Amino acid sequence: MKRMKLLMASISSAFILVAAPALGQPYPDKPITLIVGFPPGGGVDMVARQLADRLGKQLKQQVIVENRAGAAGNIAMEYISHARPDGYVLLMGNVGMLTANPLLYPKQAADAVKKLVPVARLVVTPLLAAVPSKAPASNIKQFIELAKSKPNAMFFGSGGSGNINHLAVELLKIQTGISLTHVPYKGSAPSVTALAANEVQLVVDGVNVVLPQVTGGRARALAITGEKRTPALPDVPTMKEAGYPDLTIYGWQGLFAPAGTPQSVINTLTREVDKALANPDLASRFVKQGTDPAYQNPEAFQKYIASEQARWAKVIRKANIKIE
């Protein structure tokens, strides 16, 4: 019996000696995976890849962007809600995923959202209303008049049902009384491609997403939904300037972790995100693309999400948006 006790004590001591260095390793000690719920080339993906590059340099560990697209971001949320809460699998979340999806996809999204914790808000992006370059409308008022003359004959594209680029047009319809038919795509990139091909007659999406089509001459910018004009398109008026103050809208993106992630890991990530967004090179690139660094810590970000949920819930109910 004594020999058995001595043997067990020796094994326990050996385990502690072997495990201690691993347990004492500072975070992160291996690559981090950043999950994006949309295809490459969209607004969420663009921000994620630039942030991943900056964070990788700061943390001295690779941050790998992995696209798990589909179901308006629900596939990505479901995946990360079951990930190990150790800080090595993170999520790029946006306004649609965190505010609209729990209402529109209650079976899929409601539980997944509860299993996430905010790390930091990253950016806010004003939206840009754009039409095909050959459309007979050069400003938002002309487009509204055109749409009223052709009820239900014109189409608008979005990156998926419940995304901010969908909800923004639903709010435009409520505010102006126009009738447009929604065409949801699997991400923003294919929706703006459809706009350039005149398959849809309107897209209201992030400036960073629509801008290449405008500067390339394939789309025409009508108005921006931010409080002020964007340096990327200084001649394009805001919705407020055009006479629609209630159409001031921002898309936003944030970093999330699985619930149960150690607070020390959350603190590290929050600190490093704040540092990354303050980096002059990264901040300048974001601004040139039409998006603004807008860091918030987890507590402030949680309150912001709650206010956004209340705002867009009203739009969803008033527009009677349902997912078939």
C-alpha cells in the first residue's frame, strides 16, 4: 500500500512538473482563428483581414481569418457558440447578426447570441445608397420619385435577410412609402456585383463595400447615411442633407468570444484591439475605405448593442419582415 501511495505521489508530482509550464504560458501561445460569417470581399471580411494582420503583429502570433458563410451569419455564430472558451477562436460580429438575427431566426440565433460575450466594438461604417451607373436617377429624391412611379417593379439587393443593408432599405421604404422587392444574396460582395450588372436597382451598403463600384464607374452614389459626408466621397450628400434625417444609419462590427472565456484573456484582447485601432496606418486605411475606427470596451459595447436591438426590432416589426 505504501509503495502504491508513493507511486501515485510520484506520478502526481511528475504531472504537475510537466503541466506547469503549459499552464503558465502567457496568452496567446498559438495561432488564433477569427471566424467571419460572410464570404471574402464583403465589408466584414475586409475589416477582419486588416485587423487580423495588425493583431498578429502585436500578439506575435498568427491570426487566421476563416470564412464560414451562410444563413446571414448564423452558421458562424453557431460554430463559435460551441467553441472552446480559451480565446483561440473568435468571431467578427455585425449589427445584423447581433440585433436582427435573434428576431428573424429565433431557433438558430437566439441561443447562439446568449453564448457570446463582447470583446470590443471595432468600427462603424456609414452606408452608401447607390444605383447602377446608367440608372435615370442622380440623387436619392429622384430615385424615390422613380420608385413611386414603378411600384414593386424595382429590386434592391442585400447581403442577406436581416443584414443592415436589408434593414436600411426597409427603413427607407417605411419613411418614403416606396415599394421595392428584396433580393437577398449570400454576402455583400455578390449584391454589389448584381448592382453593377443592373440585376438590382438599389443597394444601401457600407461605403467600404460599395466604393470600388462607384470609383470604377459601375455604380452611382446617391447619398450617405452617416452624420457627415465621408472623405472618400466628399461630393455625396448625407441623407439628412437630402431631407431624410431619420435615415442616419451606421453598420458596425465587433469582436466576440465564446461565453466562459477567462477574463484575463478578454482583457488582453480588449487592450490589443484598442491599440490596433489607434495604429495610424490601420486607422488611415479604414478611413480611406469609408469606415471609421470606433473602439468601445465590452461594457460600453454591450449597452450599444442593446440600443441597436431596440431600434431595429421596431423596423422589423413595422415592416413585417419574416424569414420564409
